[in-house]
Amino acid sequence: MKLRVAVLFGGKSTEHEVSVISGIQAMAALDKEKYDVIPVYISKKNEFFIGDDIGDIDAYKDIPALLKKSTRAVFINENGRFFIMPFPKKAFGPKEREIDLALPVVHGTNEEDGALQGYLKTVGIPFAGCDVTSSAVGMDKYIQKQVLKDNGVPVLDCLNFNISDYADMDRMIERIETKLGYPVIVKPVNLGSSVGIGVARDRDTLTERIDDAFLYTSHILVEHAISNLREVNCSVLGDDEKAESSEIEEPFHTKDILSYKDKYESGGKSGSKGMASVTRRIPADIPHDLYEKVKELSVTAFHALGCNGVARMDFMIDSDTGELFFNEINTIPGSLAFYLWEPLGVSYTELLDRIIDLAMKRARQENEITYTFDTNILSMNALSHAKGK
């Protein structure tokens, strides 16, 4: 019997369109002999939709038209069986579809950050990839840094500001100039795909970068910007028991950082190849000892953050000093980083098989955990105490 896999993509995120591309890429690569694939589109209002055209990339050229001919749906748990059901349910129309596993291929805030994982967890649906905690920590660049620093992974020092700090811009800038100096890089704490990220080399530009970052988030991070920067990325596949690293890439960019345009608009008009279209060198042309260090630190970070499935670790090399710093993790990387596994002989189809196997393994382990126990706390006697009697 085929495993019924709901592939989730889209969502209320600045990376909505990127997720659509990644999700449809994944569906195309799934082995149809093993899996019954159910595409599930998450709108920018965080509503779930199913339908005949949901898995067709061309349909997303006109999303309002797509939604008109698609059906809104909800996930339900019925006595340990999981369904995606049309909402509201109609006597005549699409029927519910039973599923065994959810495969989230989502990016960014409200989706990759533990919010969607928490929803699936609450309903009880097994899902692939990082759990709620590792997704949340992986998305928050500041918390992520603290965890990795405690586990011996080198990170740059930074300052963290929230929307209340933003009310006193002069004080913010003084702290940045005193502690970090210029140049600095400003980042939304919880976004990916280089949205809202920019380098500042003077006070005027810093003000502009802070204003831009706060358009997308209520928390920002500021750290020293490496002037002579090289970036290298490495993917990791596994769980808390065992994990392995992929080939290493060096992506190329047009400015100080790898921008959203570099990532998704450099490979053609549609960007339909996602992160696979980025101009890059694989394997990265770096010294052997640095190559091995990147692979080792990638696995260390993966385990420290409690990841599962596939993730991508992004590093920075200061070419002036030779120092290596961990930049950030992508707990659901663009295109699921399949292009970093292909050089090792792992096809995208096999990569997805292994991600799903890890998800089913975790589901079996969680089924063996006791989450409740008998108690008399709600007995009449206990309730009378609760009333102060």
C-alpha cells in the first residue's frame, strides 16, 4: 500500500512564492510508485486548499483564479486516522482524503518557524523535518547564535533590538557604533531568503537598513559585516541518532550579500528552479582542512539545534583572516538542498525517501512515549479546594 503524503507549500510569508516552487519541485521528485501525493496549497491568509490544479506550477500565474476552482480544506484527526477534509463539507463535491504523513516544504515566518509544525503536532499528524522547538530556534537568528555558541560553533557577536528599541533610533545607533563599529549588517531576526537584509558602512545607510528591516519584523539583529566575505553552505541529513553532511557549495552574489534576486531570479524568467538556479561552485574551492571543518561543524550544529530530516548550514569565511563563522541554518532549505546531495550520488527522489523514513521513525518513537497519566486532580474534592473551600 502506498504511503499517503500531503505536501504543504505556500503560506503567510515573504517567501511564499519560493515555497510554491520548492513544494512543486518536491512533488515532481517523489516516487509515485511508493507515495500517493496530495498537494496542499497554503494561501497568504494561511488557509489550506486542495484541488486538481493545486500541483500545477502554471496555475500560480493567477492565484485568485486558482483558488476559485479549488476547495478550502482542514486537517482532522479521527480516532488516530488523519484526513484533509473540504471545509465547509458539502453533500456533493470533493471528498476527504486520508493521509499518513505531512511533508512541509515551506519557508519563512509563520510556516518554517514552528507555527505550522505546532499545528500539525496539535492535530497529531506525523510530519517530516524539524520539530516545533528546532524549527522555532532555527528561525530565530539571535537564539540560534546563543545555542550554537554554547556548543562550540563559532558565531559573530551581535546586538539584538526589538520594536520598542526602534522608538529611540539614536540610542540604537550609538550602541551599534560603540560595540560593533562599521561596516555592519542588519537582519530581521526571523526571516530567510535575504529579505530585509542589508550592509551599512555609515550612519545614514545604517538608518535606512534599520528602517527597511523593521518593515518585515519586530526584531532585528545587527552584527559586524565581513568586508572580504566568502560564503559556503553545507546540507545535513539525519536525526538526533545519526547525521551526515553533503557536498559543500560556494554561492556567488552580485553585492555584499547573496540577495533574494541572486537566489531566486538569477536562473531565468520564472525562477522555477528555485535555489537550484543560483550561480555556485560545487564543491567549494576551499582548503581541505577548512572543507572538513565546515562538514564537521554542520553536523555539530544540526545536533545542537535538535534537527531532523534535511537542513542547510550557511557559513561565512573572512578571507582577510581565514576565520570561519556559522551564519544561519535553513531548517527547510530552498529546493530542500537536493543539489548538494546529487554530487554524492543521492538523487532528489532518494533524498525525499530518506526524509520521509526519518519522519516515520520519529512518529513510531513518539507513539511509545507516555504523555498522560491517571490522576484524581479533577475529583470533587480537588475542585472544592480550587474554589477556595
